[in-house]
Amino acid sequence: MSDPRPLLLKRGPLLLTALLLCALPFYLDAFWLRIGLFSMAAAIGAVGLGLLSGTAGQLSLGHAFFLAVGAYGYVWLAGEPGPGLPPAVAAVLAVLLAGAAGGLFSPVAGRVKGIYLGVATLALVFLGHHVLLTADSVTGGFNGRSVPPLELGGFTFAESGPELTVLGVPFGAEERLWYLGLALFAVTWFTARGLLRGRPGRALTAVRDSETAASVMGVHVARYRSAAFVVSSMYAGLAGVLLALSFRRVVPDYFSLALSVDYLAMIVIGGLGSVAGATAGAVFVTALPLLMTRYADQLPLVAAPGSGGGSIGPTEASRYLYGAAIVVILLYAPDGLHGLARRIRARLRRRAPVTGPPGTGPASGPDPDAPSGTTGTTGTTGTDDTSARAKEHTP
């Protein structure tokens, strides 16, 4: 029977993190759970954008458009007016609808790269915002639409469902959606890591590093770029569905160009091409404005919402802060928080003490603190050599 300790050491931190996340609804109030829900939705979208921009090397400013397709697609498919489909079916179709929208744009994404693709996708944001404001029968216009709650197997992820109490804790909408968000994020985490570690990830990395070399190795550059764009759009659509369920109302102004810039900030701060980095960046960018809004009355130079005092609001202050964080990271840690954490771990491993069998300790070898040219506590030859060299240079 094989020793299970290496497997436990490898998977132990992941299992502990999962258990901790599952236990949080029993201890945190609705405010903190809401921050967690928004962060998980943002992390799903950021992982998708990380695959496109970090791994495939394609710039996209249209991520907000695909988030809107997912959110409004779910609302329209599951609500009235609309087909009124079962919410679970509507959620799956909304993700596929976002993927289809990405597929319609994929011929452009396969042929255009870099800043040119960024400018091209910028048009999607403006076009989508115009459609959201004018197609009242589908989107509800400026005021948006209410989001139908998700039902799965008779269980409702909202307070409107039957009363539910677990271990003495009443489960409202946030507590129920928390586990849905965890499940969707886990799916995103493992599928994205599988893509990155498999042939598609290696092919996209080759395309990013050198199109010519990738073509020589048999990688179809345009096809892989298009596929990366479609997959990224589907992740954005899934994030849009979870955002809609968390907000319980969708409005056009939320899906603006600023949201696309926020997602770019997430993957830059977290580290391009890393699932864990995109998650860390998403939590930072999402939680910062919410925390600053809650504690605005205790922060200098920040005005509480509706107070009219201070110089800047919490949303603007948070944008300034993570803008400064981007500058600092680009200067001192270009690979983001993920790269910084990796270097810290490597440094700690190098500093870990090395133990050996008795008799082979540091006393028998060279003393690292001894001056150069000596042999440690018993080395007197090096001292004589140093003195001799010093005398050679004495006039």
C-alpha cells in the first residue's frame, strides 16, 4: 500500500481552503458573503480573460459586453417577457449564448492581434451598451430588469424559497448563493488549469511567444486564437449569470467600459496567465471599493456615500488605489501577485535549514561566516595566507 502522506501534503492546503470556504456562511454576515459572491463572479470572468490575454497574448476590452450577454441572456430566457424557461436551463443557454457571441467575433479575433484587437473589441462595449438602453422589451431599458431566482431540483437560491436552517443558522439568499458560487468557481478553476496544463495551453503559449515558431510546430494560429476568444467569452457569460443572481437586478450602466478596464486590472495585478493570480486580482479589485464604501467615514480624504463631505468618493478612491497598485506591480513585480508569491516561496525553501547525519554538520565543512580563504574554526592556513597577501602590498 502506497504512503498517503505525499498526497496529503500536496492536496492538504487545497482541502483545508475548501473546508474553510464552505464553513464561512456559518460565521459571516450578509455583507461579507456578498463581497465573496461578487469576488467569485469576478474571479470566473478574470480567469477567462487571463486565458485570452495572459496565455494567448490577445488584448480584449470587450469583456463587459460578454458579461452583459450572460447576465441579460439569463434574465430574458428565464423571465417574463421572454421564453420563461426553467432557470437552470436558462443559465446554461446564457453561457452558450455568450460563447456564440464570442464565436461571431472570433474571425476577427483570429486575424487581429494585440492593440488592434483591443480597439476592435472596444466597439463591442459601445454597441452592447446602446442595445441595452434601446431594446426595452428585452433588457428593460435604462432601469434594467429584475433577475428571476435560480431553481435547481426544487431548491431555490433565494429567500423566496422554503425557509431553510442549517445547524441553527438561517440560510437566506447570500448563504444559498455562496455554495452555488463555490461550485461554479471550482468548475472554472479546474477546467482552466486543465486547459493551461494540456495541449491547448501549450499551443496558446507558443502562439503568444512566437507565431512563426508555433506555425512551424503545427499549431494553427488563427484557430487557436479564435478558440481562446470563444472560451473566454463563455467564462465571461458564466460570470455574468452569477453576477445577475447576486445583484438580483441588472442595469445597463454596470456593463460599461470601466468594467472591462477593471477586469484588465485584475489580471495584471494578479499575474498574466495564472488562474490563482487572476483570482487574487479579482478579489482585490472587487473587495476594495466595497470595503472603502463601508468604512469611508473612518478613512481620511474619502467621503461617505451621500455625505457630500471629503474630496473623493470610495469608488473613485479605490480606482486610484488599484491604479497605483498596477504601476507598482509593473515596476517591481511584472508577473503580478502570483509571481511575487512564487518567489517568496522559493526564497523560503532556500533558507530552510538542511539537516544531515551526525558528524557531517557545518563544523566539519567550511564555515559560511568565516572570511574568504579560511577553512573554518580549525583553518589557520587561510589566516596566514591573508597576512601574507597583506604584507605583499605593504610598501
